[in-house]
Amino acid sequence: MRKPRVRSASALLAAQRASTARSYSGAYVATALICPIRGPVSFVDSWGAARATTGVHQGVDLMNPRGTPNVAVVSGRVEMHTGGISGLGVWLYGDDGNLYYYFHLDQYEGGDRRVQQGDVVGYTGNTGDASGGATHTHFEIHPGGGPAVNPYPTVVAIC
């Protein structure tokens, strides 16, 4: 009878990390952006995770306290949208040609307007389908205004 192989705790941790690691080789990473949150923030890569209301998650949830300022990652034009699963949301049509979404806000800063990079566009909350849950900002990147791409590699680089 063969004896079971015993691994050290560090070897087990390394094996676990390897089994859950994702390759970001060739991933879209937006450049010249700033972090969309002005304040403390934490996040994990939840791209593609199952969601009851939308099927799959198409953004990254930036966890931070209610009322934390959300800022324009680039200069551009913002539109405020209300309702549905996003709750209070901001669409930022960036001068870089990309579209950025900020969802579940507690309140807006100003209305539809031109903004400069770093201008406050709203404040973290939990509206829409996040109602009753942890406060956070759902952030998406749509290169060229097209389909969403995983924003995690970009957010890791800028926050």
C-alpha cells in the first residue's frame, strides 16, 4: 500500500494559488487613467462571475464606504442614468474613445456635463440590484464604446 504524499503548508498554498490563477496575457489594459475611487478601495477579479439579475458579471466591484467620491478616470462627457439594476449610474464617454460605467451610486455630483480627469461624478452607494448589500461602485470599461472587457487588469494598474 502506498503512503499518501504529505505537502508543506507553503506548497499547498502555492498549489491552491496556481489552480485559481488567471492569465492576463493579452488582456486589454487602458492607459493614462486614474483610479475611479478617491479614497480607500478593495476589489477582486469577479469578471464573469454568475449574477442572478444579469447572468454574468461584466465589471469589477470597487468596495468602499458609502459617500466615497467617484472621479472621472479620463476627461470626457458624463451622463447620469437612473433605474434598473444599475440604480444611480454614470456613463463617462471618455475623450480616449472608451465608455466607462459607474453603477450603484448613492448620489450624483452635478448633472450631464463635460468633466476633466479627476472631477467628482458621484458617490459610492448600493442602489439598484445592490440595494441592501455592501456599498460599492460597479465599474466597467467598454473600449471604443463596444462590449465590456475585464476591467480588473486596468484597475490593478491604477488603484
